[in-house]
Amino acid sequence: MSLTVLSFCMHYLYPQFKQKDERMKVIREKGIFYSYFAIFVFHVIFMTLLQFDVIHLTAMNLLNVLTSLTIMAVFISMVIVARIY
């Protein structure tokens, strides 16, 4: 799932990233900045759900889910920033 999102986002972002200009740098910087907060929220949610036994995941499953969410958050935030700027 995350690789599909990555592919579609890179397809959309390629014209902006092709021109190595200031706009590309702003898109990358702000996209990473906003995705940091999304990743923080993901971690807080998963820690809360695991602490209160709402969900039961093994460590490997949790790492797979968090990795996928991290990849998707980074690239989707870049697409959103590219649409705004």
C-alpha cells in the first residue's frame, strides 16, 4: 500500500522536483516538517491503543504498520504542500 502511494505521489511531484529550484526545496522542507507531526501522532495513538489493550499487535506487525504510515505521511504531505505552493 505504501509503495503505491509513494509511486503516485512521485508521479505527481516529478515536474516540481525536476526543476531544482527554490520551490522544490520549500516543498521538501515543509512536507517533512508537517509529516513529522503526523508521525508523532501515529506513535501516540499506537502507544495508547497498545497500552490499554485495544489492539493486539506483535512488534513486527507494529513496525510494518508504522513504516507504511511514515512513508505515506511523508509523500502525501509533500503533495499537499505542492498543491498549496
